[in-house]
Amino acid sequence: MNGKARWTNATLAGLIALGFLAVASRTARAHCDTLDGPVVVEAKEALANGDVTPVLKWVNKDAETEIRAAFERTLKVRAKGDDARELADLWFFETLVRLHRAGEGAPYTGLKPAGTPVSDPVAKADEALTKGNVDGLAKRVGEHAAAGVRERFNRAAEAKKRMNDGVEAGREYVKAYVTYVHYVENLHGAVMGGGAHHAEDGAAAPAHADHTEE
């Protein structure tokens, strides 16, 4: 294998791995809706410390003024007693998560209870950040996504051999071909289409849906 081929294969493997991670981003968004998710956890710390700065990163710049105002209002209400503090905190959490999701182009569907299950890819992504090492995760998702490409390629290649055996055989080939090409196209598009969390999810969703056909 020459240097160019090695570079091409390595690049494709990287794109596939990143694309697979992007497929999981829909679940990651839901992860940010939970009462023990990263958004609410930081909101609790911000309220305890009386400093809104740490949570501003969770919203777009155009929502910063609203969050600052909500934070100040919450601090004032919290001083009125335990019941008022509980209600004020919950209102602030909801406001922060709502604006966070709006920045991703996603609807707000309410806060989820603490302990709400998240997908294994999301849990592993969080674990990798905690450990400061993503090598194992990248290898795992890369292998999984590459296997998905090979499986769909093999289906299409086998169907192509029989595509002239009749109309139904031809349709089977077209179905396998479209599934294979769209899977690869969407994985690639998830990576090359932009860095926004919401944009990646939208690009990768059709590839994720392909798994239902297996």
C-alpha cells in the first residue's frame, strides 16, 4: 500500500468515526435536559456561588441578557425562604435549558428527572472527557461505523450481481445501493457539514435511521 492510499484510508476512518459520534448527538442533547445533566449541574453551582458567568457558555450570545436577568431575579426570590428558593431554582433551570436548546435549534420539552438513562455512546463520551483520553472511544466508534459501511457495501455488491435477473432483483439492488450510498454520504456530511451540535445531528440522522433496516 502506497503513502497516498494509507493517507486516504486513515482519512476515511477518521471521518467515519467522527460521523458516528455525530449520530449520537441527538441523545446528547437530551442528556442536557436532565436534572443531573451538565447544564443543570453548573446552574446549581452558579446559584450557590452567586455568579452567573459559568453558565453563560451554555447559551448563544443573543440569549445572554435574558439569562443574566433571570439569574438576578432568581437570586432575589431565593432569599424569601426554602419554598421560594426551590421554585426559583427550578424556573432558572428551565429557562437555561430552554435557551440552550433554542440555540441548538431544538424544542424544549421539559426537564427530565435525575437518573434518566442516556445512551452508551453519550456515557462513554463523558467518561473520555473525565479521563482526558479519547483513544479508546475513537477506536470503538470507528470500528463500529466502519463495520456498518462494509455491511452495506457487501449487501449492495451481492445485489448488483443479480440485478439483471428480473424486476424484483433490480429493485433489491436499488434498495441496497441507496442504503449503502446514503449511509456513507450522511456520515461524511455529518463531519464536513459544520461544527454546530444541531447541524451535525440533522446531517447524520438518516444514517442513524438506517440501523432500523438491519
